[in-house]
Amino acid sequence: MPTQANLYVDHGTDFGINLELTAEVNQGDVFVINDKSFFCNIRKHYSTSIVANAEITILESATNSIEFFLSGESTSNLDTGNYVYDVMMVSPSGARTKILESLLKIVPTVTET
């Protein structure tokens, strides 16, 4: 079961979080992410079209750290309100694992630049 984390993002701003991934593996095996790909779609509702994609970057293979990032341009293109998202990890064999999901809320901002 994936981890759930509600994300609150200010409209028109860059947003990023770093995540350190862990997994249960067989004794003697080591979990590594450097051979995996990561994808994130954002939708208004689960059954609607994709409205944005977050960039998922491997920061450090030794600690299995990734960054979830939305640019200010991406968040500017979204209306304020609630969205849903998930982050998928895809192994070289094509196995897909949902590692994170939940609500992404675009929050209005007061200050404009």
C-alpha cells in the first residue's frame, strides 16, 4: 500500500519535497532506485485528464532519495482547489509500484510579483 501525503502548494510558486524511499526485500537483497523510473500525474479527479506532471528526480542513489518538484509555471496553470496525484515507480522489468498518493491542494496566494 502506498504512503499517503496531502500536499499544500501555493499557487504560482515552485514546490518541492525530498523523499527517502525504503522497501522490504528478501534477506540478502538490497533495495536500490538507480535503475528505476518515476512518474507523477496530477488530475482534478481520478477519472479526468492529466492537468500537470510533477518532475521526479533521483537525488542520491546511496540513500534512495528522490525529489518531487512542481515549477511555478506549472502551479500557475492550475486553478486553486483540490487535485489528486500519485507517484509511480517503474522497474526495468516494467513492474509498476505506486509509492505515494493523495490530495494536492493549490492554495491561493496574496502576494503577486
